[in-house]
Amino acid sequence: MDAVKAVAPLLRTRTARSPVTSAGARIAVWRGIRLRCPVCGGGKLFRTYLAMNSECSRCGVRFDREAGLWLGSMDINLTISLLLLLAPVIFLPDIGLQRELLTWGAASVLVPLALFRFVRGFWIALIYLSGGVY
């Protein structure tokens, strides 16, 4: 027991326990979408637009764990982007092939880029709720 107390101050992170209530789950997801730490709600997830912090500045919970952690967020981003880009295709008038290629080409880059941070915040909240954030 004394050895654990001696090592505890040396640890930079703590174990985050996910909430078991539906209200706690909603709060964690809302924090993630707002780009805040899903554990404490105070620390920021991103230090720049595309670069994520490795740990929360307030509670010390680590966000990055292993390679392949963000594969789920990429899948969600791709699915939402496809739905947003392909759903309006049915209702759009014919504007010419060149203009359509330019429009859809630009949108296929800009829409996933705009969704990137929010989907990643949602994904880190889901990982926290499953007990994977420590």
C-alpha cells in the first residue's frame, strides 16, 4: 500500500470512470461535441485546428492511446460526409459536368475537414463511455 502511495504522485494521468447514467452519458457526448474533455469538461481537445492534445490540461486524462484509435472517427466522418454530399444530388439541376466536378471535388475535401474536429470529439466521448480513456 505504501508503494502505491509513493508512485501515485509520479503518474501524470488518472483512470477515468465512465458515467453509468444516461444523463452522464449525454453530458460526456455533449462535452466531446463541444471539443472539451469528456471527463471533466474543462480541458480542450485540440491545440490547433487539426492537432489534438495528447492529454487534458485540467484533469490529466490521456486522449491518445494506441495506433488505430481514431479509425472509428474516420468511419463516422466518411459516413456523415457521404450522406451530406450525396443526399442533395437527387434534387440538384443539371449544371454541367465541369461545374459539377469542381463543386463535388471541393465539397468532398471541405465537408470532411469541417466535420473532423466534432466527429473526433464525439468519438473520444464514446471511448470514454466505454471505459477506454485513462
